[in-house]
Amino acid sequence: MAHYRAGYRQRYHTKMSPGLGQQRYSIYMSKPVRKRPRRIVLVLAFGIATLVALVLAEVVLQIWVGPTKPVGGIGFETAAGVPVAGAQQAIEMKLIVEVPPKIRPRWRTMFRSDQGFFITYEDNDVLKRDWFDEQGRVLNHINASGIRERAKITHEKPAGQRRIVCIGDSFTFGWGIRPEDGWVRMLEDDLRKDKGDVRTVNCGASGTVCVDEYWYGLKHRFHKFEPDAVIMTLCLNDLVGSHGLSFIVPINTGVKLLDLAKGALGYHPLDLNPDDNWAQWLLDLPEKEGLALGLYNPDRPFEAMWSQEVPQESMRAAKAWCDKRKIPFMVVIWPFLQGLGPGKYYPFQKLHDLVAADCKAAGIPLLDVLPALKDTPQEDLWVTPADPHPNPLAQCLTLPRIVEFVRSHIDW
């Protein structure tokens, strides 16, 4: 009926009337009913109350625990403590020089011979790392031969001395740690216990970044150290484009509640979805797509990757060179330092398996140090959260396996 209004309860009465049967005879309207609060009001009120509670909790945490300091940056200084603003200035200051064109497969630079420089860290707990000095720095000395070694390690090998030439990238160089804390020097210390005058020669990161460059370095430069054995060390970024996929600066958001929640859930920015075949995806990635994604760069060019057979051919060439001189040739492979620790998923095992299969087919002795590291939380293995190179703990965990491996392949 036209006079009905919304918000009123309608009630119908029926009554039996003689001759008319059952019919409605009266309609009346009850008193107005008050509307209940809308759901959106309740949700809004709950949201405001929750937000206020979270803000108060964050304030309490910030006051009680203190603010979370951001992960610090990495820089460089001259031996005199003068800051160096990036690679370009280092080149202008002639701290970095070009590798002579005839002795490398592509344009490369290296640290200038006979100089020292600092790697500097601004990490929030830098003083907890006892291999840094009080200013959060690590000293690196490049000797007259252009490698991170002692001055007495020259091309002229003393009579009666045995030398193991170690070739590789920053994992061999010992990036972010003191020389004495790296596996190269500690291997020497162990062998000298019963092998007499043994020296390991650290040729890591000396203008060589990819596997074919390690081979060029041995053939054109590092052979001058007169090796009695050669160890070529690989990291997985020598084999596949991975720039930006791994070695990402993690960690703190600056919001303590969020950081606590992420930690409780076991989440980490370096975690990769275990449902995806990351290793195969990287192996199959076309050059154009990899360049567009930033996974290849001048340091890790597509042409030098495992999918192009360059690392495999280079390792075989280095082995043939060593076989001709009757000296042992060995390969050591390091994992990415991510996806490690109890309950973690390590997404790159397939790459390890491919290297192992290829080395076996070529008759190249191989040591994979992943088993020595896989049960240790990844954060405990890094130089700093901003620099996930292997720290002294990682070096010590791998050392026994490296020592056993090398001892089993030298006959002197």
C-alpha cells in the first residue's frame, strides 16, 4: 500500500468470515525499529583500534630495544685512509688498471701492483666482526706480481719449494676477510705441518672473473709462479647469470614488529619459491631476456656461461695444460650462500650436479663444499648482511674438506 514506509514492521491478520472464506481484514504497522550499526563502522573501529595498538607496540619496542639500524654500505679507501668514490675514481687514481689486452679474452681491470687499499663497511654491528679493524675495514695488499699475496711470493720460486696456484674470483681472493682467515692461506698452514716448504699462491680476482678468464690467466700470467699443483675455484655466478637474483641486500625493514613477524614465519628476501626450477630457468634463459632482466652484465657475459659450454671447455683446457706438465689439476665449487640452514630450501643443486657430471666425464677431480655449509644459517656465513661473501666461519667449515681433497691428489 502507498502509505507503507521503510523501517516499519508489517503485520497481517487473517480471519474466517462466513461466506467469504479466509481473507485479510486488517493491516497495521508496528512501532519503528532502530537500525543496527553498519558492518563498515565496526570494521573501521576495529581497524583503528588495531592500528593504534600496533603503533603503541612499535613505540614500546623502539624504546625498549632501540631503533633498528639500516644495513650499512660498502666502500673503499686508499692505504692512507682516503675514501675512493667508486670504480671510476679508482681508475682515475690508478688504483685499478687495465689487464693487458693480449692476455685476456675480454676487457678486464685489476688492482694495480704493489699497493694497499681498504674495503670499508658501515654495518650496524661491524665491531662484532673481529677480523675488521676498529673502523670496520679490511686491509688488502697487492704485491709486485699483481696478486693479493705476500711480497716474498714472486715469479721466482725458491729451490725446494712447492707451490699450489689457486685461481678464482672473490671467493679465492678472500673478499672482506684477512688473508690469514681465508681457505687459501689456511690450506698452506696445514700442508706445511708435514709437507715442508709449501706455499699457496692466491691469484683470485686478479683481473679474472669467469672460467675462461681463469684459464687465460693460468696460460698467460699465473704459470709464471711455477705451480706444482693448480686449484681452480668456481662460484655459481661464474656459470649462470644471477645478478640481482642472489646476493640481494636483505634484511631489516626498520619496523621491528614487521621484522619480528618475518623472522617468526621464517621468511627471508633471498628465499626462492621451491616450486620453481630456478637452475633450469637460468640455464635456458635467452641472452636478450637475461640482459633485459639485468641477470647478465659485463662482468658475467652470456658468452661465458655454462649454457654456452665455455666453462666446460676452459676446465678441460686447463687440465690438459697441467697434464702436459705432470702437475695435479683440481676444481672446487662453492654454493651461493643463500637457502642454507635448517629447514631451508637450496634452489641451485642442479648446477652442482651438472658440474660434477661434467668433471667426472673429463676426469677432473672435483670438490663441492656445499655439504660443509648447508646446515649453517646463511646469515652466519656472510661477511656482513650487505656482503654475503664467505666469512671466517664459512672458511673454517670448508677447510677440512679442502685439505683432505688436496692431500688426496698431490703425491709429494
